[in-house]
Amino acid sequence: MADRSELAAFLRSRRERLTPSDVGLPDGINRRAPGLRRQEVAQLAGISVDYLVRLEQARGSHPSRQVLAALARALMLGVDEREYLYRMAGEHPPTVSGPNRIVPQSVRIILDTIASPAYVADATFEVLAWNRAAVPFLGDFDETPGADRNMVRWMFGQAVDHPSWSDESTREFARSVVADLRAAYARYPGNPALAALLTELLGVSPRFADMWAAHDVEVRRTHQKHVDHPELGPLDFECQILHISDTDQRIIVYCAAPGTRTAAIFHALSGAGSK
């Protein structure tokens, strides 16, 4: 259901927060009120001033999806604001075509400053960036083709009788990954890369096919992990998942309790620089 009053108030508030310079217009003179004028927003959106006035006064016809898209661009709305605009107008927000694989510079700075193994993955578990301490766990991804930097492909590419599958925590982790992947499947309907990954995994991994058939849906969360590393020995740590809302990416950080052997090893592995 549309909420005309809230839609009107939202449009006014978004217009009033912008300045002409924000949208590439001259500042001009004799501005008595903050923000953009209605004429300026209407020009940017390609709609009539009269129609914008009616929307801001909770009057007139229901805005089409094309008008909503034009207003979202003109008002420079973020992802969450755009979704809110559509819902207040009684429309379903447009779907996003695929996972964002561009890592913001600010996120790379975070990786550089974390003194523990950490990496960034998109919603399909494609590893996009990592710090130096993560290399002993991920391998040297600089030498790995992009298609092979996928954690789900790597996990379910292991043989069915691989020793790691005998560990219940490994199986629980795999189930949570599959449930998270199904959530991504719903967020990005029809995405070719995601569809191809699912087709591949269903064809090569009976274990993945069984877990997928359970239809569990859950965004991946923090969990405890035990690793018997061939060079570093036994390690116990918490796998903390930090979600980046703007990109639907996540930073995965290995967090060890202070004073433990694992914490000391993580500290020794850490160094400046991310990949």
C-alpha cells in the first residue's frame, strides 16, 4: 500500500538536503529556503514542476516506476533511500542485477589495519581482497585465476571422503554457507554468474546438492572455528562476519582470544598491506 503523506514528506526532505552544487547546478542568488528548488528537481528528473508539487503535497496520480527511478537519480538517493521511496509509493524496489565486486578504498584501509587474518568476499563468496595474514589460510591468490577464488567452489570441490568432512563443525559451516548462498540467490534473481555457479556445484558435488535441497535460508553469521594448519598447527578462533551494507560484501575476520597461542600466531602473521 502506498503512503502518500510519507512519500510527500520524504521527497521534500531529500530535496531540501541537497545544494545546487551537489547536482552540478550553479548556486544562483536570492535563495530563501535550503535545498534545491522544485523547478530544479523537476528539470533533473524530466517531469513537470506541477506534478512534483502534487507529489510533495500528497495529491495527484500514483507515480510510475519510471518516475520513481528518475526521482531517485535526481535526488541522489542511496540504496536504502531508493528502496524506501519505492515502498512508500506502493511499489516493489527494483532488483539489483548482480553482486558488487568493487571493493571500496575505505574497506581496503580497514583490511590494512586489522592485525588478524581478514578478507573481503561478495555475496557469492568470491574473494575480492585480503590482507597478508590471510595468505596462509587462503593461499597465494595472486597466482590463482579469478574464477578459482570462490570459497564455495573450493569447499565443495574437495573429495567427498576428504578428512575435513569428518568434522561436524566443518559440515555445519558448509550448511551455513549454502544457506547464505540461497539468500543471495533470492537477492539477485536471474544473475548469470550466480546461476552458473549453482549449476556447476549441483553437477559436481552431491554433498552440495543435498544441502541445497534442504532449502535453508540464512545470512551467514559469526561462528567458532578449529583449524589444524599443516604449518601453524592447531588454531582456535572466532570467524567474525562484518556486513558492508552499501555493497552487500562482507569482511571475514579471524578473531583469537587475547593471550592464546592462536592470537600470538595471528599477530606474527599480520603486516601492512592488503591484496
